[in-house]
Amino acid sequence: MVKIEPITFTDADSDLAILQELHRSNGPYTTTSYYVVSASATPNSSDGNTSVPQSLTFQLSLKHNLPQKTGGNRIPDRTELELYKTFLSHSVSFKAIAADNSSKIVAMIVASIELWNKTVKVWEFIVDRRHQRSGIGQNLLDAVIRTACAKEIDRVVCETQNNNYPALQFYFKNGFSLDAVDTSFYHANDLERQDVAVFMKLKVRGKESEENETAVITSEKVPLSIDDCVNEICPNSGKPVSADSLTVYKGRIVGFCNSLCRDEFDNALAVFDTAISAKF
Ligand SMILES: CC(C)(COP(=O)(O)OP(=O)(O)OC[C@H]1O[C@@H](n2cnc3c(N)ncnc32)[C@H](O)[C@@H]1OP(=O)(O)O)[C@@H](O)C(=O)NCCC(=O)NCCS
């Protein structure tokens, strides 16, 4: 059982040091299944401009029982941690805390908001190896999606690798699609090494989401407008509901008097979700 809580400025230094520790203790992953990536170009002979290819093809083919591959697990350095700290005001970074006496942080998701294209970008997403496959990653991602929807965000993007098969399975299970490939994101020879950056995207709301029902998280489809809020009074304080403190519950918009009340409710839901998935 875990509690999901936002990562705040107050604990940023100690929390981000734990992020490094999670990477260290998890170590690299191994896999015998991955998407083999290839890229090719057909020369343009028709208009005499041979330097501009006629067509470009990137292909990803999922293959199993390949020779074992070890995937990297880079530990973020001090510069990256400083950058992550600047994201904390966006309130889309969360930690999972063991709900036992240890109160240990067992997982984290660090994300930023890019307002110009209404995208949440996930920079770090890691669950302690001993706690994987118990729904914690799911709960952290749900917390990000819930916050993203409340902030009128359209898409969540996660960078991973063609060979991180567990992560790819996780993202596909959560309705993400493989949306972009960068064949030299890490090193000039990523393609030869078959360690290629791929970008998994989830459309969480908006017009594009309505057109593509399969990519939508069902309970997050309704736009968060106070006009659609089912209650007028905050259940905690008895004060009127505020337009910036709405969330989704059972597919309906519910409201609170302020974002603290709303976030407490969201956190409680995440804890209950974890408890239910652990027991049933
Ligand atoms: C990817 C990661 C964050 C997933 O977190 P998690 O807590 O283990 O995932 P969950 O338990 O919430 O899994 C939810 C679903 O995702 C899928 N899934 C997750 N891990 C999987 C795996 N190893 N193999 C197959 N499916 C997997 C399953 O469908 C799972 O549901 P199920 O257990 O009911 O079958 C975790 O494996 C991790 O930290 N990996 C190392 C770091 C990393 O690669 N992070 C991603 C950065 S790109």
C-alpha cells in the first residue's frame, strides 16, 4: 500500500536525492523482446534534385527471443535535478510513499507542463524494482493525468526506448500510442546500437481526443467547466465551489472551495485505488 503525494519545493532536495537512489538500486533492465528500428530513404530521381529523398521510412518491428539486451538506467545528475526543481511549481510531479512504518519513497514521476502546446512532459518515471507490478506506476500516472486534465492539458508525452519492453507494455496498456522516433537522441549511433528514443503519447482531452476514442481515459473525457460541476458547495468547508478547484469523480465533475481540498481528495482516491488493486 502506498500514499501518492505531490513533490513540493519544501522536500525537493531530499526527494530528488531519493530519485537518484531509486535509479541506483534498480540498475539496468534486461530484455529479449524489443522493437527493431530501421530507417531508409528512397532517392529522388524524377525532378533531378537527388539530394532530397522521394520518401523516408521509419519502421519498428516487435521481435521476441532476441539475444539478451541490457538497457541503460541513467542516474540524473545535479544539473538535471536543478532543472526538475523548476518544474515543481507545475504541480504534476508525484511520489509514492510506503504506507507502513518505514514511510519510504518507493516511486516517483517528475513532469513539466509546456503551455504552448498544452503538453505534460514526463522526465522521470521510476518504481522501486521490489514494488513493481503492484499498480504503483498506474497510480502515479493517474495522478498526473488527473492534474493535467484540470489544467486544460491535451497530451501527456513520455520518452522511452525501443528496447524498454516493460515500459512500452505499461504505456500501451494505458492507452498511449507510439508517436515519434528519434534515431540519434542519446548518441550518434543509437540506430546501430538499437537503443532508440521513442515518444509515447496519450491524448487526454480536447477535440483530437474526441475524434480518437481509443486514446481517451474514459473518466477524464468531460471538460472541467464549473458549469458542469455537480455540487455548488465544497463538502469540506461549506464554502462555494471554485472554478479552479474541480476534479473528476465517477466520470462527473465535482468541486471544492480551493485546490488544497481538491488535491487532498485526489490523493485519497489514489490511495483507495491502490488499496483496492492490492486486495482484489
Ligand atoms: C514502467 C514502470 C514505471 C511501471 O510501473 P509499475 O508500478 O511496475 O506498473 P503497474 O504495476 O502500475 O502496471 C500497470 C500495467 O502495466 C503493464 N506492465 C507494467 N509492467 C509490466 C511488465 N514488466 N511486463 C508486462 N506488462 C507490464 C501491465 O499491463 C500492468 O497491469 P497488470 O499488472 O494488471 O498486468 C516500472 O516498471 C519501472 O519503474 N520501470 C523501470 C524504469 C522505467 O523504465 N521507467 C519508464 C521510463 S521510460
